[in-house]
Amino acid sequence: MIMGLCLLVYNLGQRQLRQALQQANQTLPNQLGQGTQAPTPRWVFQSFMAVHFVVLNGMKQSVNLTDVRRRILQFFGSPCRQYYLLC
């Protein structure tokens, strides 16, 4: 039951990302650096493993949020951008 729910969420996220890329006529770099409109969620999740959060002088900051990662986040909803402190 849980595995089925996880697969559903994974597929819905993949579909949402790919549709957003097609509607915007944009591509994201894949593992080889070539543009694609069909990135895998696994690659997207792995690319965000290097992003960390720190608190300096009482302020939360995200570290290692590159331009490519910011571009990826623009195709997700505002809650996702808020999580990475972009809104």
C-alpha cells in the first residue's frame, strides 16, 4: 500500500515537471549536460542533495543553491520554492 502511494507521488511529480517544461518550451540539463524536457525525478532529487540549510546570526540560509537548481525550482509550486527560501 505504501509503495503504491510512493509510486503515485513519484509519477505525479514527474508528470507535473515535464508538463511545465513543455508549456514553457524550456529544457533542463540532464546528467550529460544536454537539454531535455523529460528529466527523471530521481536525477532532480539527487541534484538537490548538495543543498544545505544553515542558520547564521539567527537567519536561515540555503547553501549551494546554484542557478540550475533555481531554474528547476521555478517549474515547481510556490510551497517548494518557499521550502528553499526563495519566496
